[in-house]
Amino acid sequence: MRHRLRTALAALALSACSVEADPVPVPVRGGSPETPAVELGDAPLEGGVSSLEELGRSVIAALNARELESLQDLAITASEFKTRLFDVLSNHESARQLGPELLWRMQRGESDDDLGHILDLHGGRGYEFVAVEPERVERRDGVTLHREPVLVVREAGSSEPRRLRLLATVVEHDQTHTFKLLAYRLRGGDS
């Protein structure tokens, strides 16, 4: 069972790995009369911020203050994942078979584990936010996914930027241009 859970999490992560050269959204599921396109609604993401840069600044400010709750508030809620985003994020059959409840628990558990390590490594360091740079951007039916964004910061007393790989994917709700994290991921590299 543990292997199946890991496979499904990997499927969720990989299901959206294709990069489009054309920035035109492509329906994930549906789009025909038999299977209508995903409906994300017109409400902003709950507690979402208005730009990718604002999200990056908020993550760094919460890290500097070691505010676990503030960091968690920047991430997608259970309700948003299960009712609004599951269909658009899980375009792989393995992920859909597990369903939104189990996939959410797996996603959040892994994110919370990584967030604990992130706070241990980077909390209270007094970073200065410089930029946030997604490695790739993917358009989906009603959302834009900013994949594996890198937080560029400066440490106190240093002029050299540092690249922190702490975030999985940022979800942008296209209609309202609100941004939230899908999850925290402690990845290799400069972090």
C-alpha cells in the first residue's frame, strides 16, 4: 500500500510536468459536450495573494519570523484541493483512482514534513527577498502552474544572492489572479 501511495503522489506531481510552448490554456479533462471542462469557479483562492512576487515575499517574511501558521496559510486548503483543484491537478489515472481525500492527506503530510525541515534550516535567518523564479510555467484549464519556483534571497551581510529550492508548485487562479502554494518541497541545490 505504501508503494501505491508514493506512486500516486508521483503521478500527481508528474501529471502536470509537460511544458507548453504556446501559453494558451489546454483543458485537462473535458472540453467536449460529453465531458465538460473543469469549473474552478470565479471566487479567488482563499487567502491567496495578488502576485507571484507577493507570495515569495510572504514566504520569506514568515520564514524569517519562524511563523509556521503563516507559512501553512500560504498553501492551498483542503477544501480548495478537494473541491476546486483536484480535477485540474490530477490528470493521471493513478491519482484520480485514489481520490481527493487520500491524495490531499498524502500531499499535505509530505508538505508538512518538508516544512518542518525548511524551518529548521532557514527559519529566523533574516533573508532579504530578491525574486521568485519558476523553473517552468504551465497553463491548464483555468489555472497557471508555476512549477518548482526558486526563491532568490540575500543573507544578512552578503551581496551574493542565494537560491532556495523550498516550494513545489504555485497555483494561480486565472480568473482572479490569486496565487497560493500547492505544497512545500525541500529540494536539492543551493537550499
